[in-house]
Amino acid sequence: MMSFKQFSKRIFINFVLIGVISPAFANDQHVKSAQVTQQNIFFDQQHFVSLTFHDVRDDVLKNGDRDPYAISTQNLVQFFEWLKRSDWHPVSLKQILQARQQGQPLPKNAILISFDDGALSHYSRVFPLAKQYKIPVVFALVTSWMNGNTKAIYEAYGQGNQMTWAQVREMHQSGWVEFASHSHNLHQGVLANPQNNQQPAAITRQYLVALKRYETQDEYEQRIIQDLKQSKAILTKEVGEVPLAMVWPYGATNVETEHLAQKAGFALSFSLGADAVNQVKDGTFQRGLAVNNPSAEDLFEQMMDAIQYRDFIRYEPIRALSFDLAEFSSNYQLADQQLGKILDLTSALKSNALILNVVGDQNQDGIYDHAYFPNTALSMSKDVMNRTLWQAKTRIFNRVYARLPYALQEQKPQLAVQLSEQLFKNNSNLDGIILTTEQKLHCAFQVNIQQDCVIQQKRVAQTLMDISQYALTYSNISNPFNLTLQVQLDELADGTIQQFLNQFQSTANIFNFEINSLDHAQDFKKMLQQLDALTASEKAKILVTLTVKSTKTAADWQKIQADFLALQRIGIQKLAIEQYNFNNAAQVQEFLYTPLSLNQSPLTYRNPFIYQTQGKSP
């Protein structure tokens, strides 16, 4: 059984960490060639890259090791050897703090090296290397583990494989080692919903089973601050120096917890993330996670990938299915069975994103009256959003986006914004919010735009900015987040898509154009022409959603397939279908597998609608 620690970091690997695909390190000549290629200055002296490691062993396998986060002693030695001969310069926490507070420049191509959890190998293997190569290293310690709560660290690294405080003090006295907090007891999962999912303690509103409610804001803040203050006090006492940094377990943190750490007395905050080129003024710094026993060359490639990360994530393809949480039963047991079926179907399709409707209109009167997550504005008909999000991310490694209607703002001032705040508090691992305007912005695609349309666009833009503030506050920093504006297209004047992008470019990351290409074939052709005229970087911001509500025949489905393929031919790589459900899943699998699947091998194709009977197809 995979531990919660392994499970949480596995999610991070699948969603955030850029996979290193360079050839394995074979000999020293490869390292020398890498050194030659990186003599440039990659960023200014107010930036640095950060890498983090865990256990170090002599017997780590390249593939299939029992600990995917371990690195072999040989590979770590080669990396330190390469660092000393390269144009990269390891820095300390003190240097980063001085750069932030006093404006002192960091050395060019600065890199921070850290090791998490306090395994014994940090003393027996890493510490001697830090002294030998004169490389400053940061060790992040879970103080409850150091003080006797050894179950978790023994499960991770084996019994007795833990540093002692005496060893910590010896390391500190060398001058090459700094110690940071990895929390006192937040390196664990806490109950996150009534369905018993365990999620990272630092950013999860804990579900209190006995009280059948979630902890309040005050209870949450008190729990986090108390933990951080306790860890800081223990480190100060045992090490003899006040720790500068909070290194969040699993990289799970947000701006809210960052501020709580500041209240507890931590000057610096570190998460995980592939966007690991940090500016010294950043509130929380991201660290690249070393996995699968990387060679020196692998680690160099990972450092270079971090520099190009934003380009990588911008052009990442999306194949999404929109799903209404109203489809789930209010009975948690039945809802779980339905969720399992949806995840199995999605896994077979090999799409990579789910778009979830998180509010509903029970009597279809145009007034949204319930939600599927805890909130204070609408009734909660069933608490299934968090469970769906977590299962989709951990079971099939899909991105998950929540969709909120702009109509909520007209139903009650700031209602969509208020709900977005409460949605984020309960679901900090969301990959994005999609604000759908339905027909509210039809006017923006007409030849002549009237003043009332200009006012409406400004209101939508303000709503996006307000939602963005909550996204920045509560979303997991280690998890890339996108704010998407969705509009329905059915009448489209020439040149209006470019005009629309220009209008909202500063408030939305992605533009989702929804169209019924069966009923509006001519407008679909116009859309294709206008999208084709965009630049590659503009196309990377476009998500096109085709609605399938009008499909009745195989010919209709084939037309939808052809329309998706036409979008791909002009370079649109973010695609979705509207209203995926149990009733049309078989048709989606049959007709839309080619355009919507990201499966790259026929050997892994699976059709969940072909059942086996006694070893033969029925």
C-alpha cells in the first residue's frame, strides 16, 4: 500500500514536475559536455533555482527502486563534483534573505540545494560531501519525528534511519549547513471530506467527524500557527539558531499559509514546483523535486527545464470532459460507485482534464440554488466536489477545473466571487476556475459593439480579477492554476475573436470558446478561420468546447470528430466536450477517441464498453 507521503508526492510528479528524458549519465565526458553548454548566465542576480532531495543510499536502482525519491551516493557525488566545476553557484538561506531584505546580489546562476525529512543519510553521506565540496546545504526537519514520533520516518526510510539532535548540532557547527522547519506535525494527511480522503494537513480544512462539520477559519489558523511555533521553538533550542525558513510538507502551501508562517516567525517559505526559477521577492519559493535516482546530467537538464517551464506549461495539450456533479447521487455510497465509473471511463479515454459544474439550478428557473461544496451562500445538496477532485487527481492523474456561472453575479452582487473563495478554501488543489458567461457576452462578437456591451465586458473583467485574488490566496502554489473565461459562440463577425482576446488578455489565462458546431456550422467555419490567423502563443491560450447535445446519429458524432480534427490541424491543442455523462460515454469512446485521447500507444488502448465473457468477447 502506497503511503500518504508517497501518494501526495506522486500527484506532484504527475502534475507539476517536468519529466527528465535525457540519456542516462554514462561517464564523466557527458558531465563535461553539459558544463560546456551552460556557460551563459541564465537569469539575473535576483533569481535562483532550487532543487530538493530526500534519502541517499548506495544501492538505489535507476528504475523501480522502493523509494522513487532516493538518489544514489554515486550520483550525488557526481552532481556535487559537476557543480564545483560548472558555472552554477550554490547559495545559502542567509544569502537569499540578504538579497531579499538588503538587495545584495546573488552570484550568477545561483542554486539552493536542500534535503527533506532528516534521514540518517543526510548526516552520514550528504554532510561529508557538503564539507568536502564546500557547498551550502539546507536540511528540513520534522521536529515531531526528531522528538520521538518515529512511525512516519521509519515507514519512509526504515527503522533507525533518522538523524539525532547531536548530529544536527555537529552539522550546524561546520558552517556549511542550515536547518529549516518541515513543520512539527503537518507532514501527514488529515481528513478532508466525509468520504474519508486524507489530504495535506497544512492546506486542508479538516473535516471533524464527531461534529459533522469542517473546522472554522479560527480553528484552522490556530492549528497551523501552533504547529509552526512549536517547530520553530524546538529548532531554536536544539540547533542554537532561529530557523529562517518553513519548508512545507509535500510542497503543499498557499499565500494564506505563507502569511501564517510569517506570523509564526519564519522569514522564508518553500514549496515544490517545476517553475523553480525563483525571484528573491517571491512570497514562497518553488523547488524542483529530484526523483528516479537522477544522474548529474539529468539534474542539469531539470535545472534547464525549470528555466523553460512557463513555455512548456503554456503549450501543454488539454483534452477535457465537462461533467455535471448533479449526476451523482446524494447517497455517498452510490455517489462513490458513480464516481468510480466516471473515472474508469475517463481513464480508458485517456483524456487529461475534468471540468466540473459545481453549482446547480434544481427547478431550472434560472436561479442557482445549490452547490456541491461547503459554502454559506447556497444550500449544499451533496458534498461531493472535494472527493471528486481528489480521486480524479490521485487515481487517474487528471487536472480538475471548477466551473462557475457569471450569472451568479447578477443573481446577487459578488455571489460568484464569494463562492469562489469558499470553493478554494475547501479545494486548494484545483487546477483552475472557468467563469462561464453563457450568452452574456454575445454582443462582443458583433460588428458594432454598443456601450452597454462595453460595460458588461468591464463587469466580467472585474469579476475575473476578484476571483483571481482568491485563487492567489488559497490555491496550492505547487500546482499550476489557470483562470478561464468561457463564452458561447453562435454569431461571429469577422475579426472579433482577436478583438476579444485583446480585451481580456490581462484578466484570463485561457479563453474557452463553446460552440454547437452541428447547429452553427457556418459560425464554426468562421471561428476556424479566425483562430487560424492567431499566433502560436495566442492559440496556446484557446480552449474550444464542442457541445454534443444535438447529436442524434452516427453521422452527427462523425461530424463532431471531424470538427475536432479540423481544430487540431490549425494548432488548437486544448479541446473539450460539453455535457459528458453516463448516457453518451459509449458514443464519445467510439467516435471521439481519436481527437480527445492522449494515448500514444495502441498497446494501452482499452474500450470499457467491450466486456469479456469466459475469455471471449460477447
